[in-house]
Amino acid sequence: MELSKVISDILGILPWPFVFAGLIAMGAYRNPGVIKKMVLGASVITLLLAGLDAVLYFVGWSTAHHAPLGSSRGLGAWVDVNVLTILMSLLVSFVGLVVTRYAYTYMRGDVHEGRFHQWLSLTLGSFLWMIAASNLWTFFIFWIAASLSLHPLLAFYRGRPAAVLTARKKYFVDRLADGSLLVAFILIARTLHTARFAVIGSTLMNFSGPLPFALQLAGGLLIVSAVLKSAQFPFHGWLIQVMEAPTPVSAVLHAGIIYTGVLLLLRLEPLVAQETWTGDVLIGIGLLSMISGSLMMMAASNIKASLAYSTHAQMSFVLIECGLGLYSLALLHIMSHAVYKAHAFLSSGSVVEQFRAPKLQRGPVFLPASRMLMSVGVALGSVVGVSVVMGLPLFAHVPLLVMETILLIALIQMVMLALTEKAVEGIQFVGLILGLNVGVSLAFLGLGSVFNGFLATLWPPVAHANGGVLQYVLWGLIIVSFVGLLFVQYNLPRIRRHPWGLAIYLHLYTDYVDLIVTRWVRQLWGCKIVQASVLPAAHPSEVLS
């Protein structure tokens, strides 16, 4: 019990260094050097506390074989201590330190440097509070607080019309998500007579058969909120155009804030997973967004836009994993994606330099039949061999089989690329390719098994329930979509030579669907967007006016 109280108290303390730094900065705009040192110090303290909390939690988990939960008073009474909140707090604290350290020098000399660090600090603090919230209303308050704190960062360069327009597009989408979420929370609280996340799951177990209409409606509204927050098609444009903001903002958004919608689904998994249709809806929306995002990424003409479309497609993939019921895998996905994406954005300048170097000519689009068979054989042997050694069921759990098939497609692509760049020369090259395939398979399936073990107390493994023909059609579409995207990627130059292919390519490049959303936002705010281009830089909070 004492260990549980320490863990919950530390988790309750985590947001305060960022919040204190942001609040103190309000009266110290003229001394940006002090502000950014406070924010950087807050990020260091937060990461150290989050690391200590994670160590204590897993020490308690390993000795007691369950999450070290217990009642707590003080700061710890406002948080939920479980493996999800611990890991997500550690992840956001780490990304926060990386981004604040990068912004320490990146924003040097900017006339509004102090304000930038203030809003960055408040955004990180609000997000940490939302992650650990123990009830619906605290979650909702900081869901909105994180969005409003991020808004001045997105519109930081007030003199750029595109930046102001993008910030307002996100503001418009966020307010739709807020309204949907508020109605969902009211329905949940009124029907279940509780607002605590830890109690909602146990209360839902009392229902046998279909859930009441109010809870089914709440589940649908939760999906709407999650989809809007995850920048899914057709409300994805703001995520792509957010590059008008400073690079640290893009990094903290794509490596942290964008997971708000998925975090909502993970926190309310007992309700979302109760009905089969919710998973089908998530898979359908995720597939549509993943296909459109991947194709637009292929048509993008600059590196940051490609990175943004990549995030759009990756978030779609995470929603598909949630729709398949693979919540542990979804958490592993967003943690690995966050680390990669933060590095990708903060090092995008060096990537530009690499693209200025002469490019090697690619090999033939189609490989000989023998090498195609070799690619399939090596990848298939690696996945099946690792699965058998680890004792994973190959056919007993269909959603897991779908993910293993996607892994197989990725490995086939890796082998094909290797064979395209270099002809097979001896056993060493074959051994290297085989070793890479086995290593990737071990990493994917091994980490997935580890996360399933850690998260068993939060999301107990359940037997797969047959949802009918529709589910099998959706699962088949997932595999077909990945194969189709791989085919398009390899044959894009040929496709663009056809008139219909060039027309589709231009439509993807222009992103006409987002233009419709842009027109809505322009009509909503009228001519204020045009006026913003000629106004001098103003206080970030004035952007909402």
C-alpha cells in the first residue's frame, strides 16, 4: 500500500513542473533566457520523476504480479495508476525533454521566444494531466486545456496567413471533437452512475447482451472524437499544413498530442470493445484514411509533408489495431512511432542535405521470378519460424494472423529492395538478409508478447468472437490494402505515365477534399484570415479572437 501511494503521488506531481513554469512565465516575457531555463529544468525534473515512477511501478508489478494499486490521498487521488498511464507519462516526459532541449537553441533570438516556451510548457503539462486523469471530467478539462495551449503555438507566426488558417482549421475540428466527447461522457456518467475510469469497466460487466442505446450512442460519439483528434480523412488537412509552425511544435504534435484520440480509446476500452460494430467502424475509417494518407505521401513534394502524411497513415493503422482488439499492440505502436517521429522532425534539416546529394539509380521495377520467390520464402520462413519458436498461435487468433501477414508483406518489401540494390553474391548476402528478417520478426513479435504480458491486468486477453462475414471482409481488405499500396509504390513511375494515373496523382497532390474543409473554415471566420497577414505579431492568446 505504501508503494502504491508513492507511485500515485509521483504520477500526480508529474504535470506540476511544466504548469508552474508556464504560469510563472506569464509575467516574465521580457526575460526569455530565464523562461526557457525554467521550462528545460521542468522537463528534466519531469522525466526523472516519470522514470522513477516507472521503476517503482514495475518493481511492484513484478513482486505482486499485478498492478500496485491502492487508495491514495492528496495529489495521487486525482490519477489512475496503471501500466498505460505509467508508460504514456514516461513517453511524453521523454519527448518533452527532447523537444524543449531542441527549442532551447532553435527559438533563440525570436522576438516572442518567451511566449513560445510558456505555451509549450503549458501544453505538455496539460497533456500529462490528461493522461493520468482518474475520471471523465478531469480528462475532459485537460483534453480541452491541451488543445487550447497548443493553439497559440500553431499560430505562433501571426504574420503568416497559412499558419493562422491551419491553426483555425484545427481549432474547428477540435471543437467538434469536444462537443462529441462531452455528450458521450454525459451519457456514460448518467447511465453507469460513475465517472471513474477504474469503475466503468467493472460496471459494464453487469450488462448481459447488447448495451443500452445510451451507451451504444456514447461509444459512437467516442469514436467520432477519437477520429477527429487523430486527423483522419477528411479532417486531416491541418496535420499536413501545421508545418507553418516552428519545428519543435511539429515534433511535439506528431510525437505526442496526435495520440490524444487513441488515448481516449485505450482509457475507455471496456466500452469501445463491448460491441462488435465499434471495431468494424474503426477498421473502416482507418482503412480509408490509411490508403488516402499513404497515396498522398507518395505524391508529396517535400520532406515535411511526407512526414506529416506518414503520421496520418500511421494513426490510421493504430485505429485499425484498436478495431482488431489489439490494444497492447496499439500502445506499442504509438510509443515506437513517437520516438521515431520526434527524431524525424527534429533532424529534417539533415535529411534535406542528404537529398541534395546525387541519387543512385534504382534497379528494375519487377524482379525475376526466382528472386520474387526468394523474397517470399525468406520472409515467410522468418515469420513462421519465429512464431513457432515463441509458441504464438498462427491461426487460432485471426486479428493476430492479420498483423503477422502485414509483417510478412513488410519483410517481403525489405528483401525485394535489397535484391534490387545488389545482386545475390554468395552465402554471406543471403545470410545477412535472413538475419535481418529474423531480427525484425523477433522484435515485432517479441515486443508484442512483452506488452501483452504487461497489459494483461488492464486488457485481459479474450477469445476471438466471430463477428460474421463483415469482419472477415474487413480483415481481408486490410491485407489487400497493404499489398495494393506496395504494388503502387513500386509502379508509381509507370502509373504516372498513363493519363488516368496522372489525373489521380494530381488530385492526390492537390488534396481537393481538404480544400472543401478549408472553404468551410474561411466562411466561418470570414475575412479575418486575410487581415491576419497584414497585422503585426501579437500575443498568441489573441489568435482566438
